[in-house]
Amino acid sequence: MKAFVLERHGKKSALRSAEMPIPELRDDEVLVEVHAAGVNLLDAKIRDGEFKLLLPYRLPLILGHDVAGVVVKVGPRVRQFKPGDEVYARTDDLRIGTFAEFVPVKEASLALKPQGLTMEEAASIPLVGLTAWQALVEKAGLKKGQKVFIQAGSGGVGSFAIQLARHLGAVVATTTSAANTALVKGLGADIVIDYKTQDVEGVLRDQDVVLNSQDGKTLEKSLRVLKTGGKLISISGPPDPEFGRDIAAPGFVKLVMRLLSAGVRRRAKARGIGYAFLFMKADGNQLTQITRLIDAGAIRPVIDKIFPFASTNEALAHVESGRAKGKVVIKVK
Ligand SMILES: NC(=O)c1ccc[n+]([C@@H]2O[C@H](COP(=O)([O-])OP(=O)(O)OC[C@H]3O[C@@H](n4cnc5c(N)ncnc54)[C@H](OP(=O)(O)O)[C@@H]3O)[C@@H](O)[C@H]2O)c1
């Protein structure tokens, strides 16, 4: 099969278009013919070598976490899917590879594709949709009437998270630059802050939840706009000891996580705020709930650009520019 392969870590390492064997199917996996693959910053970060400690991939590696496609084969222990099903997924860590014509996906990580979406639209959803779900529903328990501040509302995670928070009945504040104001308002943001000209601390206070996806300075500001008892969920670090336990990290990695997050945890505690780091996981059950929300019209995909398969490196570069409005997708078939 055709695939885009990482042969050497590094910022300038282009993925190579190569002929690769179709990975062997495990008993609990489904082989998916890839029609479209979503592109995420995580793909670029793995290419650069930033995640070597957490995700020890061996090279050569086919990159790509998000897929939408058609089931062509199922392993003997698979019960819920059959050849011909239209599906989508965020593939599991250490079993990725959607920048290819075929990818095996664990049954437990797969869901039926929302009926009203094209393959490209469906491929834009899993990683960012599950991130928003795990941050707002699982970790924060966001409730009707609560105030939530979602950073970078025009990005992949933000554009989904705004819609999910709105569906849950929260009052949503977000940051973006002026050109994207109409986009985030259309997604359901109540308060829009231009991060280039305004200071969030001058606009927001007493937030119940903050979804932090930006730098350390923004993390500190987030603490100051939360109310006592509020929750700060960060997807851009620093990792906390609970995350180290969750992934059964080796002792020294757990220690590094403890040290990296010691400052923010201490300052959060002093203000009566809960701090949690989130590294999202593949989850077919949660994705099925997301399918229902999309089919019901509560959430729609936001796509910035669709690239042909041959332009996979250009698609990654576009994501890395940090300017995408919603998601970037590769059309494979
Ligand atoms: N831990 C996890 O599980 C997890 C999961 C998903 C993502 N992440 C991380 O979360 C971050 C966001 O991911 P993403 O996919 O949503 O990113 P993205 O789609 O690349 O974000 C691009 C958007 O961010 C906006 N933006 C850039 N700088 C901003 C700032 N200072 N304030 C507000 N908005 C700003 C841009 O708007 P303008 O053009 O208007 O500036 C653009 O629309 C990344 O660091 C990613 O690696 C982590």
C-alpha cells in the first residue's frame, strides 16, 4: 500500500512517500480502507521527536492519528463491525498510521461515521472531538449555566469544544484574532476576546472551567480568571503526576512530571482551583456519543483545507503554521 513514512526525527524531516506492507491485523482489530485522514499537531510533534519519552515509536513509522474509511476485514474477536461499514476513529497510541491506504484499528477505538458527513468531514473529528469531550465532560464535568473559557476557539480543538460546551448549556468565552470573530460566534461563543489587542484578565472573571491550550503565560492568566472551586484543564502541559500514573510512566518520568507541574499545582491549590493535565486517548464509546451529537445537528465539522494524499507534507506544514481555522484533512481515496 502507499503510505507517508517518517524515517528520521527532525523539524525538517519530510515524510517519504513509500510502498509499505499492510500491517498485520490483530484479533481485536478491524482493517480500515482509509478514505480520509485528519492532520493534527501531534503528528508534527512526533515527527520532530518531541514525544520520544512518552511515545517510544520505532522508525520507519507511518504517521497519522485520525481516519475515516470503510471496513474491509475484521479480526476473529471483533463483534460490532463488519466489512462495508463506514467508520471513523482516532487510532491508538503506538498503533497509529492513517497517512496510508489501509490502517488496522482496535474495535474498542472505532465508531460508525456520522451519516450526514463526508469522509473528509468525518476524518476531521476524532482527535479534537475526543479531546474536547475528555476535557469538558470527563475531567471538568461541565454543567448547564457554568462559565467556560476555551482558548483558541478558531483552532481544531477550540472549534469543536465551543460547540460541545454550548450544547452542554455553558456560557462560552473564547480567544482568537479579529478575523475569526464571526467564525467562533457562529459556533456558539458568547464572549469573544481578540488575543492580539485585549487582555483576558480585563474581560473574564469567575470562570468555572478553563480549557488551556496555549503557553505558560496564558496558563497563569487562566488561574486568575477562575473562581474558587474552578477547574483548569490543560492540554498543552505541564503534565501532572496523575497523568504519569495513568500511563504507568517509569519512575524518573513521573518525577519529571511532578517537578514540571509543581508550580502551577501549588498556585492552583492556593486559590482553591483544581489543575489537571489531559493527554487524550482513543475511545470508541465516546466517539459514538459524538456521532449522535453530530447526527442530531448539535455539532458540525469545521474544515480549513483538504489536501490531496500526494501533498501530505504540505498538509502537515499548514497545520504547523498555527493559523488553521478548524481542521486540515488529507483525501486519500
Ligand atoms: N493534550 C492533548 O490531548 C491535546 C490534544 C489536541 C491538541 N493538543 C494541543 O493543543 C494545542 C491546540 O491544538 P489545535 O489542534 O486546536 O491547534 P490549531 O488548530 O493548530 O490552532 C490554530 C488556531 O489557534 C489560534 N491561535 C493561535 N495562537 C493563539 C493565541 N495565542 N490565542 C488564541 N488563539 C490562538 C489561531 O487563530 P489566529 O489565526 O486567529 O491566531 C488558529 O485558528 C496544540 O498545542 C496541540 O498540540 C493537545
